[in-house]
Amino acid sequence: MATTISVDEDTRDQLKKLGEKGESYDDIVKQLIDQYIESRYQKLEEDKEEFEALE
């Protein structure tokens, strides 16, 4: 089921630049979410290693 979200024109334009020909905004947003989650996971792992080193 599709839904509509509002974004500023600038945000829409940036999304267009991130995507490749044939990619939907949904595809681009999903990739950004995946990258964000991976980045957060890596940060947590780094923090965990730093904490363990202090013990």
C-alpha cells in the first residue's frame, strides 16, 4: 500500500540526485534507511569495543 509524505522541494531534488535512472523515491529512501541502520550498528560496535577496552 502506497502513501504520500510531504518533503520540501529541496529535499525532493536531493533525492533525485541520489537516485539512478529508473529508481523510485521509495527505492532511494529504503537505501538511505539501510545505510543509516548500518552506520548506527557500526557506531554501536565501535562504542562497545571502546568500552570493553576500558574494563
